[in-house]
Amino acid sequence: MTPTINRDYLINTLTDLVRINSVNPSLVEDGRGEAEIGRYIAGELRALGLAVTIHESKPQRPSIVGILKGKGRGRSLMLNGHMDTVGVPGMPNPFTPTIRDGKLSGRGAYDMKGSLTACLTAAEALVASGKTLNGDLLIAAVADEEYASLSTAEVIKHYKADGAVVTEPTEMSICLAHKGFVWLEVETIGRAAHGSRFADGIDANMRMGRFLAELDQLEQELRQGSGHPLTGPPSLHAAIITGGTALSAYADRCRLKIERRTLVGESEAQVVSEIQDILNRLATADPTFQGTVKAFLTREPSEISPESSIVRTLSQASTEVLGLRPAHIGIPYWMDTALLSAAGIETVAMGPIGAGAHARVEWVDIQSLIDLAEILVHTTLNYCQYFAAGH
């Protein structure tokens, strides 16, 4: 029996997922996190007959892995999507899904509950068809992607798939590369004094101003480079700055948090060195200048060859379903593909059409989810049966 996509299952499941508040509590203080949505997805996977395991990198921050077991004679494939969302400021009814003109709206519909639904729908179609895979299919619904991806990092400690498709939204193109990032904190050090005692005080905020001027120059230089053919040049921005304790006092410390977007081939050490060079120059020019830099979170960029098995399999499946060969693209943001690739899993990204990730109005195109689910079915059948040929 040929697997067929159950449209009603897809729409009902996505509607249920959007209704669940899964705002990441690392981003928003009162965010509900992934516990409730994790229970729902685990229940759906169990109902389909998959073996389900729940992993918690932090309490009440679960990741769900369901396995559709194969015969053990083929490659294994992981379909990955995250359950958490960003916050809902300015959204009138973020957890009330609405359907209009073929689009389903609500927080997380596009980023990325629609993609998770496509993964579940693909599994439903495979189970309903009665086909037995040679390799295992893993469905990984992970937590915390919107902040630090702690859960994908946890999942790869327990599973070793041969290939993976991260179903982040890509407008139905195939994403071969994305940027990484380094989060840094720069601190300038002054000397506290009453505002009237200019001879005694050293203003850490003023020192940070000097640093910011140099940082702006570095940012312009980075963007003027040729960059990566798919993802463009590296970049940085000054994200959060704090300093001072009172209007009538010289600030003894000023802290700046920076995000530096990185390309394949760039390292954390290189990024830290760029910032340290600025601090060194400022200290040489003024012996009273003191500043430090440290990196506190790094996520690597990622790139996969268009000739890899998973890309070729996904491209073939996409062409069969869509009637045209999907574009190969790169994206400027980070996603979990890098963690999976670093674990030795050949990993590519593909996801639905929509808009409004992190925005006030968020929607996903329903037909693109149906197409994505069908593409994932074809990809699974071809990839997981690979080693069965001739045996």
C-alpha cells in the first residue's frame, strides 16, 4: 500500500499543538516550557505504535524521541523539530489557531509546530501503509532550540542516526549551510566616585563608549568581506549594555553583551581575539583603560555537500512531490543541524512555507505542510532502505 497523507490528521494535530503554550522559559520568565506539548507528542507517537523515550536535560524541559523500528538492515533517519516557541508580545490570541485562505495562524504555527506536525503525519502515513522499513525512523521533538538547544545536545548523547532532516522553515528549499554564533561579554572597568569628584572617578561607561566606536568599525569591516556563497558575510551587533548605579556616581563597571554571527571556518578563539585586539589598542592609547572579554555560549556554523546521500535523497523526493527541483540555499541564522552534523550525522534542513517567526502575526501554509509530510515519507522510504538493495 502506498503511504498517503492524512490531511485531517495533519490539521487537527497542528491545531492542537498551537493551542498549547510552549513558550521557552529561558526567554520569557513565565513561559510554560515544553512539558505539556511533550506529553501530547509522546501520546501521539505511542498511539502510532512508536517506541517512545522522554529525555530531560532540565526538569520539566523534556525532549521526546519516538522510534519506528526497522529490520536492522538499512540506514537510520532522524526527523528533528523543536517544541518551544518565543514569547507572544502584541499577539491578541496567540494560542487560538485560525485557518484562512489555506493558512493556519498562531504562535509556533510556522516556527515550528507545523514542521513537527509534518513529521508526525509522515510517521502516521508510514504506519498506516503497513510498510516495514529496513532502517529505523526516529522522530525527535526537542526542547530549548530557541535559546541554547540543550535538548538536541542531550538527544545526540543517546542516539546515533545515519542521517537527519531538521524541519526548520525554509520555504520548501533545501538548506545546505547556516551561520553559527558566539555570545560574548565585554566588561570595562572604571573607578567609583561621587559625580562631583572628576579627579577621583574613572567612568566605565565612557570607556565602553570608546570600545563601541571601535566595535562599530569592526562590524562594518566584517560585512564588507565576500563571506560565504550561501550565507553571506559574518556580522555582529551590540545586544545588551548595562552600567552605573546612580546618576550622581561614576560607573565602576560597564558590561556589554555581543552576538557575533560566524561562518564555516571561523572559531570562537578567532572571534574572541578580534575583540581582545580592540581592548589592547584602547589600553595602549590610554593606560587607565581596562577591559576584558569572555565567550559564554558558542554554536558552530554548519555546511553539507549537495552530493551527500541525505541531500540527494531529499532532493529526489522533493522533485517527485513538487514537480520541480528545490533550490539549494543557505540561511543567516543558527539551528540544530550543526549539533547533529558535529555528532557525525549527515544533516540537512527543509521546512514549510510561512511567515512571522518571532513576529506579531505568524502563519504557515497548510499545503506546504502536506507536501513536506509527503516528501519526508519518500525520503524515509528511500534512505532507510538503502542498504537493502541486493541483499
